[in-house]
Amino acid sequence: LDYPRDGGKKPSELSGGMARRASLALQLAQKKHVIVLDEPFTGLDEQAATSVAKELIHLRNRYKTALLLISHEENVTSLILDPSKTKHENLTVHLQHAHHDESVSPPHHHGRNLYGTTFHDRFMERLKDYVLWSLPLILLTFLACGLAIAMLSADSLSRINVTDHVLTIVDQEVRPLLKLLTGGEEASPMALLGIKMKVRSMLNTAVPEAKSTLYALGIAKLFFLEIGPLITALLLCGRIGGSYSGKVASMQSTSQVKLLKTLGIDPVMWTLAPALAAAVIASPLLTLTGTSLAIFLGGLVGPRYGVGNAEIYRNQVEKAIYPTLRVQFEGWAGFQTNVENESVLVELATWPPIFHWLKATVYILIILGVAETCCRLQRNLTTRHVPHVITSSVVISSLLIIIADWGFSQLWLLRV
């Protein structure tokens, strides 16, 4: 290279031979202990190739650099061999076409496929990654969220005092009614006092039970039907969606996807299939784990604020999560719902356990679908584009999940 002439040129302005010489000079200038040279003389004329060979000899003699050289230019590579060493000490390997010998059986890989990794291996790797690394994040989030919502709900219910309001209404409404029934006579103070005491006794019996029921139903339905799947999905947008999009984008930017295609392997099946199989297992499992933790914490918080007890809470939570499925099997006629103007599909889809699983599954499909699309749309990714792909994947999937959550809310409203 002529530095005064070529020093100011951009990489895109260099010819193929000049770019190869510049890349080679960059590697040689680092004075590494070991240099691997794959076809360094291709594209160079004889003079330039000889000059490079002399520079390699200089590096070997001065810096004791070990060279691993792959080349078809045998006449040039022979110049680099150390003349002070014998032919066997200058280790040279010549590659030739293999001769097929039918007597030699092909090697067995004991069930393992290309590069020692099967679909099961990649699936288990993804499953462990998605579950084990996401679990602490899910638990801590639902620990904080569950305690906060349970404490606020229990505190609000404990502060509600309906007794005085009801007694005021009784005094305003019952006094004229008694006057009307007695022919215009005013109700005696003792009669009103007796009525108020009876009403107060009834309220003291009914209100705490009503508060307990309202608290248990609110916590169970809030987390099991709405907050649990939504919070988990938004967390997994970054945890699983970001991880997957970063992995695929890195493969795109380092030409690993092209290598898979060269080897006859579908890149989408190589990355997406095991990730999808692992994610549809991990997402409902993580969602159920976080939701269960929040509901469990609700059972501990309520009694501390004087709202219900463990038995009432447990019974009401079971009723909210596992209501009676209003579908009957009619033999060959199929299924039939017991509710008018409601389809069997709506009844099944909105039954809380199925609804909970359905939301978690749909959300993770959105996350991986967006991540896959963001990565595959840009075929010529570079390393500097990888963070942009990850950010786009996380933001777009989060927005789509919020929209999908609105759609599930509309589906729930169809339940009669």
C-alpha cells in the first residue's frame, strides 16, 4: 500500500486486493503470539505476495510469532518455512479429496446432530434460561406488587364505616314510617333505640363478612384474571423478548445465519422452534407462580387489618378461581352451555383457569413473534444495529400486549 496515495481513502474506496492487504497489515501490526492466516495471498500479485511472506518471516524471527497458514499458493508458502528446521519440524498438512472406503463404517454420534446439539439440547437450554433467570424477577415483582395492593385494599376496606350512615338513614326514614303506621303518633325514643340497636347488631354481623368476601374476590380476580398475566408478560418482553432478539440479531450481524443456510439448516427452525417450545411452557408457569405468590400474600395481609380470616379468604379465592363450569357434554351432539345467549367457546375461553393460561400463552407468542420479525426483516445487520433491534422488539411487543389485554377484557365482557 502506498500510504501517501491510499492513506486517506475510506474502506469502501479500497479495491479487493488493497482491502485484503490493509486487513493483513492490521493483524500483523498487533504483534500477536499466534496468527491464523486463511488464504492471505489471494488477490495479491506475486510481488505483493512475496513482500507479505518476507514480513511474516520477519515476525517469526523477531517476535517468535507462531503462524497457522492456510493457502493454495504453495510456491509462496514455501518461502515462509523455517529453513533451519527439517521438513517434519515445519509441520505441513496437505488436504486432498477423501477416498471412499466401503469397509469403513461412518462414525456414530450417539443421537447427537450437527455440532453436538440436538433440538432437545437447545430446548432445554432455552427452558432453563427462561425459567431460572426469570423466576427471581417475577417473584420480587409480585412480592412488591402483591403486598402493596393487598395492604391498600385491606386498609381501605377497614376504614370504611357504613354503620353510622345506615343508622342515620334509619333515623330519617323509619321515624316517619312509624308515625304513619301509628296514626300520626311520634315514635317513642325507646322504640327508635331498639330499632337502631337491632340494625347495628345486624350490620356488625354482615359488614365484616361482606368486607372479607369483597377483599378475597377482589385480590383473586384482580391478580388471576388481569394483573398477573399482564405484569408477567411486560416483564418477559425484556427478559425473553430481549434475550431472543439479541441472540438472533447477533447471529445475523456475524453471518451465522448465512452459515446455517450454507449448511442446509433452516435458521428459523434452529432458533425459533426450541425458543417457542420453551417459552410456551415457561410463560404460563411463571405467570401462575407470580400470581399464586400475590394471592397468598393477600391472605396474610387481610387479617392483620381486621379484614376476614384465613378460612373465609381461602374459600372465596377458590370460588373466584374455580367457579362452576357451565358447560354440559351432550354426547355426539357436542357441548352445550347452560347460559342463554352465550356460546360454549366463550364459556370455555373465559373460565378463569383457561383464561389465565390463554392470556399467558398469547402474550408470549406475541413477544417471540415480534422479536423474530424485528430480527429477520433486516438481513444485513451490523453489530451496531443489535441494540436498536432489541429496543424495537421490547417496545413493540409491550404495546401489542397492552392492546391484546384490551381485547381479552372485551372477551371477558361477553361472559354472562
